[in-house]
Amino acid sequence: MWMLVPFFISSSAFSQVLTQTLRGTLTDIDNKKPITGATIFILSTDSLFTKSDTEGKYRIENVPVGRYNIKISSDGYEEIIVTNSLIKSGKEFILNIELQSAVINLKTVEITNSTTANNEMITVSSRTFTVEETKRYPAAINDPGRMVMSYAGVASGNDRDNEIIIRGNSPKGLLWMLEGIEIPSPNHYSNVGTSTGSVSMLSSTMLANSDFMTGAFPAGYGNASSGVFDIRMRNGNTEKREYTFQAGVLGLEVGAEGPFIKGKGASYLFNYRYSTIAILEKLGFKAEGNAFPLFQDLSFKLFFPTKKAGIFTVHGLGGLSTIVSQDSRNAKETFDYNLGVLGITHQYRITDNTFIKSIVSFTNKEILYTIKQKISFASPPYYKFSFIDQSVSAAVNITSKLNQRNTIKAGIVYNHFIYNYVEEDSYFYSSNKRISMDEEDNTNSSQLYCSWKYRITNKISFVNGLHFLQLDLNKHYSLEPRSAIKWQIGNTNTLGLGFGIHSRAEPFQTYLDKTIIAGDTFSLNRNLDFTKARHYVLSYDKIITENLFLKFDIYYQQLYNVPVSTNLNSTYSSLNYSGGYPEGELTNKGTGENYGIELTIDKKFHRTYFFMITASVFESKYKAADGIVRNTSYNTNYVSNIVLGKEFWIGKKKRNIINTNIRANWTGGKPYTPIDLEKSKFYGYEVLYTKEPYSAKTPDYFRIDLQIGYVRNHLKYNSELRLDIQNLTNRKNVFQIYYDAPSRQIKQTYQLGLIPALSYRIEF
């Protein structure tokens, strides 16, 4: 009899109207001041509306589950409509919106999907993504790094990780920021110098709207040459305790949020994940051959508002990832990437139009690798490294809205780095160790910036700024002007123009590389300068209908100060590598250039469906010490995506959802250095045509991903069953071309085949 209880509960629920609460806070986008007296109205309803209070807060209760357009208007601000907000039964829908003040009062309505940039200085080559987008894109597996691969100008390195190639640039030029301050790569299995990894440590359930930039970013961002990922965490629910549980192929996930004490305004938000393979290993199951990845991560944010002292938040991110493999030669490899981030943020309003934000952050990053191979009774040969980085960072920025037309933002960032690097190996049949790196020391870097936003009218705005970056390790600095203009022509056309100089420091291991000559140790690259790039962007945006948008970007990037070999016959350039550090002496005499055109046709989610079509055509070239212009290793020449999705509301009273999303990606072949087959046969190992780097290409890459989900709204919770099928057609995309010595042939390895990923999620 007890087995029928869930059925009767469910049947009883179907006789009731399922509702949820919509609430949030409205603030000024420039000075973050609460907006009082704004009207919030749920369209297509007669009575669901309210006004914001003196703290900018609003609340509408008993909203039936479904999708809604929400109109927000206030005197002195541009009116907006937030489209297709999904309200489910399991969690309150919290919608925090920043409004743009109107220089001249207009009656026009701006259509948005709640994707206003967090940084008010962002003008061109950017996209703000929502939590719902990270869930909606097929094969994204709730990973923002994989989701942005569907954007124009972004390509993927391979199926095995979320490597982000922006406009033909090396992925290592990408800057990651969390809550307004730089962090190391927040991805499991990141390697030395890389910015990406296998899977994100941040669950999408933790994210607020975040910004992704692909060029000519404003002055507040430094130490980045290709792009910026500015990740923001949302605050936990301040009024109601809510929980999330998910089980799937990738692992288990548990989340919790709510107020510390009801009515006090302070809240917590936690999320923990543990990989499925790790669970199986604990139960005694062992993987055959190469091991599967084992990982776990924890993220949290604590929110403490006060009446007089401002707002305090504490955020944290931690991830442990390891992989152990053993091949047929009994060679054992172990790789670990461990990351911990802890930050405290304070935001305080000095005057009605000026506020100050301060951040203190501590990070600890460990990259550990060991390989041992038993081939005799002598001491086994091995290679290992232990690279440990710690940093204490502090940032202060002040934003002042001088009037309706002028906003100033200025700041300072200070980083204290502590590093401990050990790299050693031994020779075959020898117990002698060779230590190639043993460095334990500290250094500092500092950044200063200032941006000025001037709005001539509601439709024309300028953003000008200056950024300064210095690294004490080698006393190099960079002064970088940034400028952009945005001009709305009529009601449907917008032109944008952006320029900026941007620089990126090399991994510390590169600067610390040494050599020994006649018993004396010499530093090779201590004086190496930053890699620099001049970005030029021309953009055109057109509103075709209120939900259909067209966007063109034309860009040119001039790269200089690029590290290349001092050997004048060498073809080495750091532009061709996504991580690691080179061995040997380098100089900043290399150059490169990226140029292309990008198209985006974006149909926002409306009337139960959406689609996005992107296409990019580009060239990516480099010049090394030998002075010859060649393709970079990322010059695939073109990349295109089609993403589309459809939602079906089913069941009694139409309160359950079946959603289907599909993505198709077509990318040009990846350049590689051809193999000299005859010499490889003669010597018995792979020999490349080293004078012809990246002159050959793999076949074009093509892949289709499918996502099917079923969301069910219950009285007190909602659940979702989702199936992500990666590489639906099981296409064999070439991953690598290599020489196979036993068969004396050139062979291929392939990217991942068809992978079904099933998950079940419940929110209550």
C-alpha cells in the first residue's frame, strides 16, 4: 500500500495550480544604486505586477509555472522587457536587473534576455550568457567553457577538453576572472601554462550572468591577449532554503542555499560534485588500461549585507583531479591538478553616485606529474615535476556616475606570487638524478586602470581607458590605451568600433628556465617581455524583429613581442602552443596576425523555440626567427555552428516540459607538421619536415550533438531527466596523425565517438 503514496501525492498535485514566487532587486548599471518605485509587470497577465521598494527589491507571489515576458520601467531609465523567463515549481525565480539611465526620456522599449553586461564599460566583441544557456546548449554538460564554443569566432581544440581558441589565438591568451579578480584555470586537468582543461570546476547552478569577451576588451581587464571569461557567482536565496541533487554519468552533485537566519538578509550557497568513476573505484571496480579521470570539486558563496558597513561576500572554489594510467610497457603515469581559491569582497557606497569595491583573494595551484618505466633490474628511469603556485591578490576599484552622461571607473590590482618548482629525471640504467629546475622564490605584479564612459545621447556612447601592467620578476611593464564607440542608428541598427593594446605574461617556468655551461648556471629567459597584441574591431548589429538579431564583426589583431627561438633557423613560436613552457633561449622578436569576419544570426527564445547560426572565416599567421610567414597551429580558416531548440509544454494544465536541443559544428582541418615517411622508416622513429611546420591539415571536423530533456513540475519540487548525446552520428574526426614504428606506416588517432550522458536532477 505504501508504494501508492507517491502516486496519490502526484495525482493530488495535478488538481492544484502550481505556482512560484518571482522576486529580485533593481539597481543602476553605473553606480549600483537601488532603483525605487520601478514597475515590474508580467505580460500576458492581468494582475501580476508590483513596484520596487526603497531598497530596489520587488516581489510577485503565486505566479503559475510557465514562461513569461517581464516588463520593467522606471522614470529616468530605459524601459526593458526580459523575455521568456522560465518559472518552475522547485525554486523561486530571482531576477536581479541593472537598468541603464536615459540621457533623454524615450518611449522605445529595449528587448533583452537579461543579458546586459556586468561591466558597464564593455562595448564590442562580447556576449553575456545566462545560467539557462549553459544548460540549454547540447554537449555543454553545464560547462560555460564548452558552451561558448558555439559562439562566433570560437573554436575547440579537441573533444577531450574545453580548450577555447578565440579568433585563431592560442588558448593560453585567455584570462579567467572569478568575482572580479584573476584566477588560474578553473578546470580539472589543466596543465602548465594552459587556461583550459577537461571539465569546469564550476557547476552552472552557481553562476550568475557572466561576460565573455573575444577582443578589444575595456581597460579593467589586464594580462590577457585573446579573450576574457569574467565569471560571476550568484547569491544564495535570502528568504527560503532550497536544495539540488543530480546524478549522472559524470558524477553526483549536491547543492544547498538559503538564509543563515530568516529575515536577516544573509545567505549561503554551496555546491559539491564527485565523479562517478571515483565512486566506482571506491567500491572496488578498476578500469582496464588507461584510467578514467577522477575528480571532485566544491564551490560556495556567502552573502552578508549590512545597513551601514556595506555588503560583504566570501567566495570559494576548490578542485582535486587525478589520473593514473599504465600501458603495456608497464610505464606508470600519474597526473594531478589541484586548485583552491578563497576570496572576500566588500562593496560600499560612498555617496549616492559613487561606490567602492574591494577584493582580497588567495589561490593555491598544484600541478604534479610522474612517469616511471620498469625495463630492467637497474634503478628505473623516471621523469617528474612538481609546480606549486600560491598568490595573494588585492583589488580596489571605484565607480562614480558623475551625471547622466559621464561615468568613471578606476582601480588598482596587486598580486604577490609565491612559487616552488622542481623538475627532475634520471637516465636509463642509472640512479643518477638530473635536476633541471629547482626554484623557490616570490615576486609581484601590479595593474592600474581607468575608464571613462561618455554618453552623448541615448544612442551614442564613448568608452576610453588606459591600463598599466608591471611584473617585478623582470621589471617589464606595459602601458595600454583602450577606446571604443557605440552608435545606434535609428531603432534597429548599431555600429561599434573598438581598439586596444593587450598583453599577456608567460608562465613563470618560462622566465626561470636555465642552462649550465662549464659548471656555471645562466638564466635564459629572465628578461623576456610580455606577448602583446593590438586589437581592431568593427561591429554591426541589426534588430530584424524584436526577437531576431543579426551581428557582423570584422577584426584585425597585430601580435608582436612574441617569444621565438634565438636560433635564426628555428620555426618555433609560442603562438602555436596552448601550454607548457619551452626549453631553450627565447627572444621577443616574433610576430603574428589574426584577421577575419564573423556572422551571428540569433533568434532569442520566443514562442517555445530558439536558434543561433554562427560563421567565422579567418586567417591566423605567425613569423618566427627565420622570418617566414606561416600558418599557426590554430589556423583552421573557418568554423560554423547551428544551435536550435524547441520546447513542448505537455500534460494536464501544460506544466511539464519536453525540450530538444541540437547543435552541429563544422570546422576546417587543423594544421600539423607533415611526417617524412622515408626518414622515419630509416631511423625507426617519427621524423618531421621541420622546415614546413603546419603546412598540412587534417580533414575537416564535423559533429552533431543532441540533448533531450523532460522537466516535471510537482507541488513542492521539480525534476529533470536529461540525455546528452555527443557526436550523434559517431563520426570519426581525426585527432592526431603520427608515425607508427612497428607497422612502418603513418596512422591516425581519432576524437571521441558517440557518447551518451544521462542525468537526473531534482530541485526542491
